[in-house]
Amino acid sequence: MSPAAPAYRRLSVEERRSQLLEAALSLFAHRVPEDVSLDDVAEAAGVSRPLVYRYFPGGKQQLYEAALRTAADELRHCFDEPHEGPPFPRLARALDRYLTFVARHDAGFSALLQGGSVVETSRTTAIVDGVRRAAAEHIYSHLDVAEPGPRLRMTVRMWITAVEAASLIWLDEDKQPPAEELRDWLVDQFVAFLSVTAARDAQTAELVRGALAAET
Amino acid sequence: MSPAAPAYRRLSVEERRSQLLEAALSLFAHRVPEDVSLDDVAEAAGVSRPLVYRYFPGGKQQLYEAALRTAADELRHCFDEPHEGPPFPRLARALDRYLTFVARHDAGFSALLQGGSVVETSRTTAIVDGVRRAAAEHIYSHLDVAEPGPRLRMTVRMWITAVEAASLIWLDEDKQPPAEELRDWLVDQFVAFLSVTAARDAQTAELVRGALAAET
């Protein structure tokens, strides 16, 4: 390789792997996993098929799981939010990033969560469940709850599932309503969910009082 | 077969099929599908393995899908509720039947909805989605909505998904809180969900007014 041709410089193993995963994720964003072949990934990345196989000797299943892990890491970053200011606007900012993520991964996000895909395994389910758990932990931490009781945990997990359902419908309906409207709606539903639980659970009642007091 | 031995009379094809499916469902209620063999089903039904294969030549996958269809039909019946009286108590009665169904099918219900199972296919996903759609249609009909708009549809589908999440957690936590408490909580969350949407959607606002007026 000549140093005069930097565009063709040899990528490091890590760089090449990232490039292939990015190419795979952009294909999964527009087609169901069944319709993406390693040939397509090679073509999208501008490399040979043997090179894709060298990095992912387990074939499409291995590539899919690696791409899913990359996406899961990206999604976890959406939840990073400073512990500053009132909690519900923090949730709104995290949801903004989350909806951007959903829009970017589009078909891949739907295929993953809708189930019944040939590439779905107990491993892919475990990766998705790990992200759900991380989302719940972030919520508890922003609500300053060290030990969430069963009713609060159920409420938070129900809301997270409801958000996933909303995201799938949103993609199905050409991203209507607009992201900002959906985000505010989801935040309001979270507050409503917590308030319903607060009538039955002292821990939730206390944190709702605290969070709403911080708003004003 | 002697008419003096009615306990051993030959079952009709339909009766035998139902018996095998019931045996399968009771096994799936306590073990993940992976751990249920056709031998187990034969033993539970008190018949020979070849007989099970005669009814389900496609093996466990076919038996699983047939059992799932039986369970899905049973679940649809839970939604049958006369169009009489205020709507939210109707929802409460349907939820009572639903939670009885969930408790009865226990592990089978969890395995099905948690995903990543080896017996999950696009067909099993389609069966489950069919039940979800039926549940949503029942809700619209009880709310006297002929043409639900996008916001109402999203709200109803989010709540249905949240109920599924609550059911899984409930099974995980040894059916705590008690079914009646969970049922009331879910109804209250439905009302809260609708109310949040009502602030953004005229159709939902009108039906919430109507439903709450019918309560009193």
C-alpha cells in the first residue's frame, strides 16, 4: 500500500470488523434478516465474500448476532443521561435518542422485536432482554430508587414494553406521529402509569411526589 | 370393544386429537417446549407413541402449533363479554378470565411470549398476533368505536402489550399480586392510558367521557 493512497490503506482487524458490522446493520435496516446474504454484506462494504467469511466464519447467524450486539451497545448509550435537573425531562431526552435509534435501524428493529425470525435464538433474546434490564436500571437510578419493590418494577417493565410496542407501530405507520409528539406522549404515559401504581404502593407514591415536586 | 367397558371405548378422531392436545398443553404448562417429547405426550395421554405420530406426523413442531391453536381459541373465548353495562367492568371480567387462562397455561404462556424458543416460527408468531388483534377488536367494539384512529389504536395496542408484560412478570413472581388486585390495576392503567391519549386526540377524549359517564 502506498502512503499516497490513504483511502486504500489496510484497515486494522477491529476497523474492518466495525466496517462489516456497519454495512450489515444498514442492510438489516431496510430488509428482513432472511433477505440479507453475506454476498450483500460483502458488496455493501466493498469487500470480497471470503473476507466476510474470514471475519464471521459462523456465517450469517454469527454476523447477525455480532451486528445485534453492536446495535445493543449503541442503544445502551441512548440511555446515558446526566443525573441533573428534574427527572421527566431527562426521560424525554433519552427517549429522543431512543427514537432516533429506532428510526435509523427501522426494519432491523422491527424484525428483531416482532419475533419468529429465522435468526432469532435464545442468544438474541438474551441480548434484547439485557437492553431492557439496562433501561429499567437507568429509570430506577434516575428516580433515585435503590431497591425497587415488586409493584414499581412491574410498572417500569410494563411501560418499557409499551414503549417497544409504540416504536413498532410508529415504524409501521411511517413514523407518525412526529417523534417529538410521540416522545411527550410516552413521557405522559409513564407519569400516568406511575400515578396509577402510586395509589397502591407507598414507594411509588413517594417517588411520584418527589419527581413532580422537582418539575416545578 | 364391549359396550360394558365404556371407559375404554374407542375415541373418535376428533376426541382423540383433543385428548392429545390437552395432554400436550398440560405438559407445556409446566416445562419449556424444548423439554417436552412426544414420548411424554404419549405417556401423559396414556397412549402409544406411534398413535401420537399418527395424529401429528410432523412431530413435535406440528403438535406444538396445534396445541397453540387450541390455546389461542380458548383465549379468544376469554374476551367474549356481553355488551351490557358500563365498559370498564366488562374489561375487568374479561381480564379475570384472561388471568385464569394465564395461570393455567403458566410456563407454556411464558415460553411462547418470551421468544427465542426453538418451536417459535413465523406461524406461531402469526397465531399470537391474531389473538392480539382479536383483543384489540373486542376493546374497540366495547368502546363503541367503529373506526379507531391511529392514536387510539396505538394506545390500545400499547396497553395490550403492557398486559402481556405484566402477565409474564406475574407468573415469574408466583402470581403476586393476587389476580383481583392485578386485574384492577390493569383496568386503572387502561383508563389512565386512555386519558393521556384523550389530551391529544378528540376521538379518544369523546369515548373516555362516554365511558366514565356510564360508570356513574
